[in-house]
Amino acid sequence: MTIIDRPPIRRGGDELPVSAVMRALPFKIPAHLARIAEEAAERAERGEVDHNVSGPVEASEEAKRQQALVRRDALDKALTAKRENCRAGLSVLHPDQYPGELQAWLDDPYARTLLLAGRTGCGKTQAAFAAAAQAARYGAMTTDKRTGAVLRRPLIVRAWPVNQYLRELMPEGSPEPIWSVRHRAVWAELLILDDLGAELDDVATSFMRKEIADLLDARLERWLRTIFTTNHEPKVVETRLGERLWSRLSEDSTALAFRGPDRRTVKPLTW
């Protein structure tokens, strides 16, 4: 935490105490925050505060509890009913769904983008959600952008099918404001975008390219992890995404090709 020194606040030539400044602000500040600010100012005046503190600050137990609730709520919303079995993490995956490679990706503090590709029903989406649950419950290796420190910590995960994400960015496409949808996607510590390259008309394709490229740019800049899934071969994905988005998607990314059996195959009914 860094405390920035500012000139004393004065009114009519008289210096005002912190409490008076708080009361003079055009908005209401909760009493406990005002009290904390006053106590911090008093400690600083007595020389009890280091103005140049650097490095991570240990969170309080209450802050840790609130963070755990946010992670659990995010995971609950990401795991739809049909993905509930992914909650246990990578242990639910078959060997041909790359559980070892997915764990290695989570253990690499510099890994950013993961592309899971394969035909419909081969288990790639299940693998993506199992990896997300693993990261939310047991953590992933991360790097502190400011200090470069490497540590393992649980992540906040979000997930959308690509077409649903685009619909929510349309007017009246979501009950929440568009800026809120974008904010949740940009700042998710691990984001799943499912079914990249799905069929769209020309207008929607242009909109998709810009929105997903901008989103990926923002996430790469913030050192955040993103998992994409697609049913298509590389050339098809490149054609549908366009040069710019394909270039960003390919940058420092890992790709896993799923070639297992179709797990959605339904046995024919007999009677």
C-alpha cells in the first residue's frame, strides 16, 4: 500500500481536521471508513506508518472469507446442471481428455491462453469446466504483475458460450448493463468461452471478431487465463475469426486436440 502525501486542505486560511473534511465531502462516507481514515492519518503523523510499503499485504480473515464466497458463487454460476459433475475438478476426466496436460497448464504461472479443439461430443467442454473447477477449488499458479512473485491461489472463474456472450452485449440482450457483462468477462481470473467459430451471419461475425479480439487483448494485458473450445479444424477457425483475432489467439497459447469417442452418442431404443 502506498500513501500519497497531499497539501493540507484549507478553508478560509484555516487547516481542517480529517473529520471536518469528511463531513464537507458532497457524498456520505460510512462512519467506520471515516474513523479508519482518521486513525490512519493520526498514525502517519506519529510516524507509525511506512509510506513506502511494497509487496503483498496479508488479507484479513474476513476478507479471505468474502473472497472464498465470491469464488464459490462464480463457480456455481459457471457450472450449469449438465456440468455439475465437473465440480470435483480434473479427477472426473478420462485419460484421453488430457487431465495431466491441463494440470500442467494450471501449474505454469506464465500460461495464458488454452485452446481445446475436437469434434462435437469428444469431451473438450467437460475438460474446460473441470479445469476451471480445479482452479477455483485448488488454485493455479499465478504471477503478480507488479512484483513478479509466483504463487498458487484459487481463481474466480466465469463461462459463456461465445454466441451467448455476444447476445448479452446486444441491446436488451441481458438484464444487466452491457458494461457489467464486459467487466465480468475482462476481469475473470479464468474465463471459458465455449464453441468458438460457431456459425454466424456476416454482421454477427464482424461483431464477434471485434468483441472477442478486444476481450482477449484486455485479458492478455492483465495476465489472465482464458480457455477456448472449438469444434473446427485450424483453417476453418482462422477463416471465421479473421487475421487479427487468429493472431491474438495464437500468441503464447497451448492447443490440445481431442480425438476421443463421442461421449454424447445415445444407444438406440429397443423394446
